[in-house]
Amino acid sequence: MTQSENTNRPQSRAVFFDVDDTLYDHLIPFRQALEEVLATSAEFPYPEAYHRMRFYSDKLSAEAGGTPTHGRALEEMRTQRFVLALREFGLELSDTQAAQVQAAYLRRQFDITLFEGARGLIAGLMEQGLTVGIITNGPPEHQMKKITALGLRDLIPPERVFISGAVGITKPDRRLFDHVADKLGLSPANCTYIGDSWRNDIVGALDAGWKVLWFNHRGAEPESAHPMPSQVTNYAEIERELLRSL
């Protein structure tokens, strides 16, 4: 192929999604775990506590040099995030209680459903010929169970699912996004990433030169001086923004 032919060849466009709190409501299993183990009431500030749990999850992951994928380090990070987060709301958890909450939280994560409009959007994008995939942090087996529970394994090909624990690079490291683009022969400028976490999703994708939609359905604040991307709060808004940019 000549350089002229390559220049005139249409460039493949791609859309990738985060999983946790982007494809499904991550707050639901969090709330259910607290109710089951700690008997928290309807008045407990679940959204605020969830936000802090996610903060400590990201913080502990960064301190560990990336999300641990197995063993004692992973279990300690998972339980410690609950201890630290819930302490801010007057709940002092023993190590045993934290482990029980974590176990309940994990069980509940496999009884999940996609956000309204998510499956239709993904199917529609694929019908238009776009490359659609997933980029998520976590242990491979654990994240694949969520993807299966969401009914996406029959829709998104396995070669377009990138899990940090399998790749060996953790968001927000831009090298994970670089790896995805290189692996699939995509130009970063033609890739769009949709995620909820400023620290993991927005920063990493922007650093890699990707377009970004911040699925900021919990009203979070930016955590760095990166350029502000378009914000969306539901899948109808995601679809409208994608139609403008693709």
C-alpha cells in the first residue's frame, strides 16, 4: 500500500467503556453489603460513604503501585478501604467486620444489571462499524465475572476486553490506553473513553491523547488541572455526545 492510499484510507473509530459505576450502578452492591453486615439504616449517607470508599480504593491502589490482582495485598487493600471510609461516618470496623463487608460486597457485584440504555448504545455503535470494547482495572477473573453478569460476553469480543490484571498495567497509567490502541491498530485521536473516575479514567485517557466523556452521574469534582472533558450523567446524554463527536 502506498503512503497516499494509507492516508486516504478511512480511520477506524473506537469507543471503550469502564466497568464499575460506568456500565452498572456500583452503589447498589455497596449499600446492600452495608445493610447485610452492619444493619445500616435507610438514613445512612450511602452515596457519600461510597464516594469515600472509591477514594480510598484508588489511593491505596496508587500507593501499592497499581491495583493488586491477588493474594494478601489485594485482600488488605479491599478491607482497609472499608475501614478508612466508614470511619469517617462514625463506623469503626474490626478487621473481621471489614472482611465480612468486603465478602458481601463481592457477592453482590455479580447480581448486577446494565444502566438503562447501555446495551442498546453498545449494540448500535457496533452496528455502525465502530470498534467497541472495555478497559477496566482489577483481577481478570473477578472483572470477567462482572462482564458475564452484565450479559456483555455475547456482545463484545474477548479481544476487545482489556483488564489491568491481565495486561499488567493499571489505570491511570497512560500505557494501558497506549497498549489498547497499539494492540488494535487504532489512532488515539480516534478513540473515545467513557468512565466515571476522574483519577483513573479521565486522567489516564487524556494523557494518552484519547477523547473522553466523563460519566459524572455522582456530581464529583475534578481532582487535577487536566482539561475538562464533556460531562454526561446518563446514557441518553452519552449517545448524544457520541453522535456529535464521532
